[in-house]
Amino acid sequence: MTEKEIIERIVKGDKYLFAKLYKYYYSYVFYRIYNFIGNITEAEDLVQNVWIKIYFAINKFKSDSSFKTWIYKITTNECINYLKSKRVLIDLDRIVDTLQVSRDPTKDIENEIDVTNLLSILSKLERTLLVFKYIDEYTYVEISQITGLSESAVKMRINRAKIKLKNEKNNA
């Protein structure tokens, strides 16, 4: 059964398939939220909010992007809204460190520190775009959908960030 067929059946009221979808993506949503806010209890609460939003908005899902990208956008928006309501700043360095460690646990710790130091010269938006592209491995189209930036703006900003990093590394 394709993703589109699953979504169509859920929209028609198939609660069993929604429960399967929930179980399949639960960890993905939880860890995304936890990486943003760093608190397990609050992350668990926000996961429930995200799934309520998904449940009531699933009929609005368009197959322009993958379902995972759509969930990611809802999850990211929920985290940003939560952090704004709490007036908490996102510690993107911690998020980048977490993502790097989870991608390759055998990676040399000194290299991770160098990467984090290098990334610190970038703006939060530039770092976020690089994380989406090279750690999460999203396409430019998916990043555009997640951030609300045009695809060309995403490409331009990622390219500028890469040039900044290259220049900084050459000057070091």
C-alpha cells in the first residue's frame, strides 16, 4: 500500500492505520522535539499536541512532499511556538552536536568540536539550513517546505554558508 493510499484510508476514518502511522513515526517526532527543547517530560506533552494536529489536519496533506517532511514541518512549528511561548532561545549548537553524534557515534570527538566551532560563525538560520541539508539529508524542495523560504533562497543561503565556512577554515 502506498503512502498516498494509507493517507486516503485514514482520511476516510481508518483509525487502525492512523494508530500504525502513529507507532511508526512516534520516535521520529519525539526525538525531533527533544532535540529542540531538551526536556523529556515537555517533549512527551508536545508529541501529543503534534499528533492531535496531525490527526485533525491529515485531510489537508498534499502529496507535494513526503509525509515525513509534512510531519517534520508540523513538529518544527510546534517546537518553535512552544519555545516562543516560553521565551526560550533554541540552542542550535546542542542540536547540531546531538545530530552529529547520533549520525556517526564512532566519529572523533575532536573533529566534532572543530565542526561545532566552525559552525558557530554562521547565523542560526544558516546552521539550521546546513543541518537540514547535510545531516538530515533533506532536498532543497523539502527544506523550502519546512522553512517557508523559496527553493532558490534555500540554495543561495546554503551556498553562502558553505563559502563562509570555507573562508573561515582557510583563514584558520
